[in-house]
Amino acid sequence: MILGSGARLQCILILAGAIMMSATSLASAQSTLSPQSTQEVVFQQTCAVCHNNPATRAPARDSLHAMSPDFVVEALTNGIMKAQGLDLSPNQRVSLAEYLTGQKLGAQAPMAGRCNQARVFSLNGPSFNGWGANAENWRYQADPGVSVRQLQRLDVKWAFGIPGVVAMFGQPTIVGGRVFIGAQNGHVYSIDASSGCYFWDYAASAGVRSAITVARIRERNFALFGDRRGHVYALDAATGEMV
């Protein structure tokens, strides 16, 4: 069938109208998506390929829910997930972090458990200092204070919870009756080995995966470590103040 020019024009107008209606309907459908549905789409497109695949060893969805939104935003902005977060705006990273953790950014409760009394810090006494305890990296404790026969009778004396963190990498350093640990959330803690309260908490610019090395330089004791951005820190081991 051959259409006249008028009929052809009418068909073109009808087709154009149908296309416009389809585009309008699609835009309307997208605009009616809930914020949760939008963030689920972002997660599936950006994150699921690793976090839904146990073979990648990336934290599973439940582990992400246990993290703090601040940590997730930092991971997407400057941390290990920076490449995946490049295509997301700052607002999208915040929305995704709040969706995955179920918490609002900056709404975390202040950390409890601070030590009530300051104590003199000294390098004397048993220690396990740094990554391998000595320059040869022996990882051997010459004076553990406990025998092999006593091991099976040991009980947990205290536990220390680190906000928003589900994995630790650097091993604890024990010096002068304190436990020094660096965490995935970028914080370094000085903890009383006898009670589990903490003397100070220092926030680095990125996650800390190394063990803390405590050393005496001239008249002061320093806590030395690096973060994931390559920054090196020297803190007063007693107070946690930047030197």
C-alpha cells in the first residue's frame, strides 16, 4: 500500500507521539523509585560483583551493614574502594553508605570506655613491640609471663570493640602495660592491658594496617606507624599527641 504525503505525515506524528509517551513513562517510573531502590541499583551496578561473590574475599552484605557509614564513605573516597567510587558523586557515596549500614553519617554514639586515671608510661617490663618484636622479625615472646601448662586455663579478661570495623590487619603491640592497635577505620588506640579501658584514640587520615612500633628517642617515647595513604606518624606514646 502506498500512502500519500498527508498519510505519511500523520503516521510520523503518531510514531513520534508514541516515542515521547514511552520516554515520559520511563522517566516517570524512574522518578518514582524510592531512595532505597535507587541505592540498591547503585549497589548492584557498582559493588555487587565483589561483595556478592565470596571468592573475592570482599566483605559480604552483612559485614557492610555492621560498618559505620563514615568508614564506607572513606573507603569509596580515599580508601580501598576509591576506584569503584570514582563515578559516584559525594552525595551518592553518602546515600549508598547510609543505605548499606542503616545508619546516618555522623550519628554514631561517642565511644565509651576511656580510662579515668592517667598512668606513667614506661618501656620497662615484658613487651611485644612492632610487627615482629625485633629487627629479625622472630615473633617470639621471650618473657610471656605464662607457661604452656597454663594456656588451657586462661579466660577472657576483657574485650575491646572498635566502632564500625569488621576486620583487623596489624597485630597488637604490647609495651609498658599498654596494648597499641591500629584499625581499619583509621584510628589508633592505646589500651590499658590490665583493664581494657583506653588512654587515647588518634584518628589518622586513612586506615592503619601496620603494627605500631614504640621507641624511645632521646627523652621521649614515641608510637610510630603509617596509614594507607603513605603518611607516617610519630605520636607521644603516653598521651597520643602528634609530635
